[in-house]
Amino acid sequence: MDKAFALAPFSTRKAAARTALVGMDEQSRALLTEGFRQFGIETVAMSENAAERLKKEKFEACVLTLGDGAESVMEAARSSPSNSRCILYGVGGNAQEAMHYSKYGINAMFHAPLERPAALKLIRATRMLVLHEFRRYVRIPVMTEVSIVGDGRRVSASSIEMSTGGMSVKSHEDFSIGVNVEISFSLMTLPRLNVRGVVSWRKPKVLGVRFDPADDRRQKLKVWIDSYLEN
């Protein structure tokens, strides 16, 4: 029998995900590089040419300090066909600061100054999205302004995570479990949406809202999430 001919070896390994680090100081850059590397994610340091590079190069995520110049970088990422769905991490004081940029759909916040345990915890919690393992991560972390109407009140809040079935929000005002509410919010390409729901759980300054399955308006969010996961 003839010997089987040898096939040229080829690699099936998926190309590494890349995260842009924009305007980071040396200490922060080293900490983030180490954190992302633990999960096989490369980092690329950028400075004044960040917006231009994000228009042309593909990145799975971007970390940037919220402040001067941040908006132009986020605009470049969200308007780029390759990076419109990249995971945006803000570096700043708190979630309220991220609300100034809510139209760009910041996914998560690193608190400044960066501290190693907290930074690694956030990277670990969101790594599946960066690595495009979307189907294992049914909740999408995204920060946007939210209005909650219920119990005779209208309350301002900010989203933490959302799915087709509900969302978690951060609020300084509390609601009892079981209270019927109406949630109003917008997401990048999704115009303002109103959805009925019920408060299903609560923790200090955090609420969980389960959407009403009978509310057909929920389907618009489902379409948006499906599109987010597919891109």
C-alpha cells in the first residue's frame, strides 16, 4: 500500500483578541496588559492616533480614560464597521460619569486609580464578550440612562446588565419586590424604548427588573441584542 502523503500543517487556533489601551499611564498599562493576558487577550497601547487607528484596525475591546478626547475615540470606534460592537471600558470615578457618554454604550467601568484586584475581577467578568464567546454570556453589560416609573414615582437610574428577559439597574431609590414598573431607555442604535416589568430582586442601590413577556415592545430589545451578539 502506498504511504499516505503528508499534508502541510496548518493552525486552527483562533487569532488572539485585541484590546486597545488609549492614553493609559505606564503603571495602568502594565496592570491592564497583565490582566488581559491571563485570558489570552492582547493589548495595544495608543496615544494621540487612537481615533484614527480605531477607524481602520479591528479591536475586540477598548479601554480609555473618560475625559478630554474620550468622545472622539468612542465616536471613531462606534462609527467604524469593524469596531461598532467592540467592548468599551471607561476609566473614571463612577457610573454617573459614564452617563455623559451613554450614547456610545460604555459596557463597563474601571474605577480610577486602578487597583489590581478590582481590575482583574472586572476583566474576568467580561472576558467572554471580548473573546466573542457571546452565547455563554446571555447578559450584556452596558451603561445607559434609565427611567423607572412605578409605585407613584419616576426615578432616574443607570443600567448595569441587560438581557431579553430583564435588566439590572443602579439606583439611589429603592422599590419593593413585586412592584410593577415601566422601564425607559435607549441604546446606541436602538431608539428610546419603554417596557413593562416587575421588580424581581433587590440589593443595596441595585434592582433587578424582569420584563413582562406579554409586552411586545420587548422584541425590539431582543432584535438589538441578537444583532449585538452576531457582530
